[in-house]
Amino acid sequence: MRPNKRDELVREAMRIFDRDGYHGTGMDRLVTETGISKTTMFKHFRTKDDLVLAVLRYRDETFRDWMNRQLDRIAETPRDRLIAVFDLIGQWFGEETFNGCMFIKAAAEFPDPDDPIAAQAREHKRLLARSLEDLATGAGAADPAGLSRKLMLLLEGAIVSAHMGYNPGAAEDAKAAARILIADALSDHEPG
């Protein structure tokens, strides 16, 4: 089925916003790079902010879907899935198109916590944390929410480190730390 103009615009705008940022991308650039007229853009989105929100919702859906499919493919147990998340981000960091996290960038560019774009960025992170908490529950963690929060800190730190380029082994370092946190949370580590 051929995608409609709205879907095509959202996908193309996602690529451009990811590369150039939200405030750094004007409607004229979107028109030039997507080949979609301003009239068509405004037919589907009243404002650029509406387009940004649609892009973030689409990215959230596609990223979480990709992550879940990959985890299903490479790991069987909830514990293995918690660790495999760090393999997936390492894979993501290695992609030629890796430009950091669109949600972290959105939160930085739209710092007002009441802004719908900032709220959408937080919602993505909340949903990811919830997925990790569900895996932690399935793995038998005594405090699944606590483990999820700690793993999210590792993930976010690794994303920023990889994007800034000061730690080429960010995913591996985060995975090593995650193994320790997971072992501790599941009470199967040997006392030191």
C-alpha cells in the first residue's frame, strides 16, 4: 500500500529533525528536502510544532516496536532481555545515521515542562522505563521500578556519551554496569 502524503511527510521530517534539530529546521527547509509543498504540509499540520509532535509519536512507536522485535529475536528470558537492551543500543550507535536521541534533543530544545513536545519526550522515556520495569518484574527483581530507573540512567548516559563522541565504548560500558545492577537486583551475586 502506498503511503499517504501525511505519513511520507512525518517520515521525511523525522529524518531531517533528527539530523538538524527542531529549531534548526524551518518549514522552508522541510519543503525543499521533502518535496512536499507548504500548502500540503499545512493541510496536514497547522503548525511546525504539530508536525514535531507527530514525528515524536511516530518515532516512539517505531523505536519501541523495533526494540521489542529485536529483543524477541535475540533473547529468551526477561533477564537476558534486560541485558540485550544494551546490545541493541550498541547496534543503534553504530548506524551511520545515529544522531543521538530525538527525545533528549526535544526536551533540550523545548525546556518548558508544560510544552506538549516536552511532554511527548517524557512520555517516550516513561514508556521505555515501563518496558524495563515489566522485564525486571518478569526476571524476579525485588524492586522492579528501582532497577528500571537505574537502567534508564545507564541507557540515557550511554546515548549522550555516544552522541557526544567521547566514549566509543558507551554501550559496552553501560552493559557491564547493567550486569552488576541486574545481578544485585536479582540477588544472585556472590558476596564480595
